[in-house]
Amino acid sequence: MTMPLTHDGRISTPDDTPTTLPAWLRFQAQQRPTETAIREKRLGRWREIDWAEYWNLAATVGAALTELGVAAGDRVAIHSENRPEWVYADIGAQGIGAIPFGIYPTNPAAEVGFLLEHSGARVLIAEDQEQVDKVIEAGDACPSVERIIVIDRRGVTDYDDERLMWWEDFLALGTAALEQHPLLFNDEVDRRVPSEVATIVYTSGTTGQPKAAMLSAHLMVEDGQAALGALGMTRSDEVLSYLPLCHLAEKVYTLFIPLQLGCVVNFAESIEAVQQNLVEIQPSVFLGVPRIWQKMRANIESRANDTDWLKRANFRLWLRVARWRGSVRVANRGQDTLATRIVGGIGHWMLYRPLKAKLGMLRCRQAVSGSAPISQETLEFFLGIGVPICEAYGLTEAATVSWTLSDDVRVGTVGPPVPSMDVKIADDGEILVKGPLVFSGYFRDEEATKQSFTDDGWLMTGDIGELADGHLRITDRKKDVMITAGGKNITPTVIENRLRASPLVKEAIVIGDGRKYVSALIGIEGEVAGDWAQRNDVAYTTYRDLTEQPEILELVAEVVREANTELARVEQVKSYRLLPKELDEDDSEVTATQKVKRRVIAERFADLIEGMYEETS
């Protein structure tokens, strides 16, 4: 489908410097129309989409939404895994002044209903039957939804719901509108101003219902620039889009950076195929949350047991060397010494090169971790095999606050504030920020917006931290800080990170507020524990059965003992229990971003918690 972009077939920009993401897409389509912008894998083959087609499809979506009566300020929901249609819908909606927002594909029907009702979305773009079913199940909870655009109609064609419209028919509607008015979308993009609310992003909702943070067009452009400045990316870089686009972090790497830089975005075939797609693409820049990095590390270490004795010996030797090299580089602020450079060069050919190729990290010159703290052991491990990970700190309400500098790594910090943001520490230790990357407020919640700022306009992040030599150190969430019965302040994140440093531990939830001592609920990593059990002839049937095996219990006991050696006496875990099940979003135990809902856990596993204190009473 090729549509004229202007009356003479060219794309013009009213200003040399675009100020919104749709205007940046238009700029890229003008500058490099036939160059690859997007790759997607379907039916086993990678398909390329150039910048001109990207613009055409976004324009078609924008025109189609206009034909459906969507106007500036109306909300458009996108309920899908990452795929090209996601970004066409996002940019198409932004281009006409509508406000797009994402819904996590894993959200249960009740939460989908809440988000649609709260946002007042007029149009929902749903990926497939699974997502359509959730909207239908939500029923009267979302009366504002007038149209449901279905991307993949399989299983839905016989549904009797007059709101349903197939993606192909939706695009045909937009195509017809552009044939009548070729400049429709182009002119709408010209009308956009940087101060407009361009999208809303819902918070994770760990302590209550999610809130809708409003982000301006200016914020998104500035956030992309801040990331570019920190990462030093070029147009030759490639990224893989796989983390949920509902989350602000993935938007940075799928939209904010590529649209301004002109680099290629590769869409993973599915969440299950991410590892395979990583190997095929070998991206040069890769974003992962700590859980991803920890799982990669666990898989690497368990792989050492799946080879013959000679390969196993080589594997174990060079993994030990990697840990040593990583610890030395961390002590040297991320830089190699002469010794680590020589040893790393030998290790590159003995193990690290093929290992990185199998991970999909062979071309990765810059890896990023965000959304939660990452353990020092994990940072050292990847630094040791030649995959430098920098940490980024931000929040839904303040996009990007700080970055770890690749040439000045200081473990335990999240780097200095980005140049456009001001950071200071309040008297009670809370981190306060101000600058162009701060959100415009909560949608339909003026009171919550007011409570988020100090009287002199600083955003209260809710995080406790400190500035040391210009680098920001995060201690914990303010609401999570605990005070024991003895009056000692405990920051649970520090303890939990020590426990999660072991590949065996997936979840660690520290208990201690108002208690005599610190205890913990521990969730084991099923794959790692299961692999160990099989190799050591430990029979089990279910996850719960695995957590009850004496051999597994002893492994966890050793993890706790080792963690306690690096904790202050008052922080040490005196008692613990293994969770009998894996925490699940469907059971409201974790959010869509896998953040633990502490209040729910405390209620659901109250018997386990009380048992840890009764045994010593």
C-alpha cells in the first residue's frame, strides 16, 4: 500500500527540527524512505519494512481513526504483544492528537475493564481472540469503547459484537480517507505542539489501582535524546523489541530512540521466541530487566553441566575467570587492567565469544538494565564475559533520571543525573527531581498529582537515596522501609538483592516491620532447581514437591547463610520459608511487570509468616 505523502509525493516538515514523534517519523521517511526501519518475523521469515511504509501505515491508522470519529484528546487503547501494528497505532493516534496507551497482554479481564473505564477509551486495538475475550468479559465496565479493532481475527469471526472491526477493513477505511484527502494526516501532524499530552502510561499498581501518568510530546523527544546521549548510539545500531510496550522503558528503545536516530527495530516473533530471535539478530544495544539478566546467568551456569568432561572443565575454568575479571573491572570503575585485558582476550576465544553468540550478545556493545536494582554478582559476571551492563534509573512519572556511565561504573549507584534533570535529596532521604522529563500529572486525578509534588515544584519519587560524588545511589522505596520492634530501620531491597544474587532464588520477600527480627519468604527458580534435582537424582513431581525436598532446602539454607555474611547483624535473615507456588499475575501476587505486591503476599501467606515467628517465641 503506497500513499502520496504530499501533493508532490514528498514529505515536508514545517521545521528543521521535529518536535513530536510523528513529525520525527515523517522526517525519517523523507530522509531515508527506502532504508529499513522495522523487521518482523512471521511464519519463520524476517520481513523488512522501510521508513516510507512505516509512515504510510501510521498515516493510514491516523486517517482511519479520524473516520471513526476519534478526535484530539480522545483515548485509544492498544492491547497487544509487541509487533509493528503496535507502533503504527501509537504514532497514528499521536499524529491526530489522540492519546494512545497500552494494556499489558497478561492483564486479567477485571484489570482490562478498569483501565478502559478509567481512561474512557473510545477505540481498542486488540491483538487477537484472547484480548477480545477479556473486553467482552469486562462487559459493562467499559461503556466508552465504541470500536474494537482486531489485528488477528482467528477465532473471532463468528462473534456477535457490533463493535468488532478487522484490521484489514480498518486500514481500508484509512486508505479511502487518504485518497480523498492525501494531506489529512500530514496536516494533523503539523497541528501538534510539544506541550500536548501525547500518551498516558499506567503505573504498575503495586499498592492499589494503577494511575495514568500523562506524558507530553516534548517529554518523549527529550527522553530519547537523554538516552542517546548516555548510550552514544548511531544509525547502524539495532535493537530488539520484546519487553511490553506498555512500559515506558521499552518505549524508549522501540519508539523514542529509533524515530529520532533512524536505527532498525526488530520485533521478536513472540515472548517465547525471544532467545532464538536474539541469536538471529545479535542486537548491538539490548535492554533487559534484572530478571532477564539473572535468568541468562543461571542458564549459562547450568549449561556447564550439560557437556562432556573436557568441555565442562573448560567452561567452569573460564566462568571462574569471568567472575574474577568482572570483580577487578568493577573495582576499576568498569575499566580493564592490563591483566584482565590479556586474560579477557584469551577467554574470548576459549569460551566468551561462542557463549555470547549463543546468548545473542556477540555484537552487543552496550547492554542496559532498568526497572529494578540488579545484583552486583550479575553485573560482575556479564562484565567479565565482555557484556558491559549500564543501569538506568527512572520512573513512570519522571522518564529517565540517571544513567551509569560505561567509562565510570560504580556498583551500587545508578550513575549521575542526566544533564536535563535536577536531583536533590530531601531531609528524610527521599529523592526529588525536576526537569523536562517529569510528567504532566495523573489523568483524572488532580489530588494524586498535587500530592506528588513539593510546594516548590519538585517531584517526590518515593525512592530513598543519596548523592555521592555526583552519583545517585538508591536505597529502597520509601513505603517499603521497615522498622523492627527494636526500632532499627531496615531496607528490604538490600537484603532481597543479596538473596536473589543466587541463580537458585527467583523471589525474595523480606518481612520485619514491627517484628523482633528479619525473616523472608523465598521463591526458588523452578528451572534451575529442577535442573539441579535431575542431575543429582532427586525425584519430584510438582513445583511444591520440589520446594519440600531436603536437598533443595539445604541449597537454599546455604544461600541464606552466604547472604547473611554480607549483611549487618540487624539485617540478617533469622528465619525463612519457601513459597509453595510461583507467584502469578493472575492471582494478583505480582504486577504485569513482575513487581511483588507485598500487601497481597503478606495476607496470602500469613500462616507461613506467623510460623517463622512462632517457632522462636
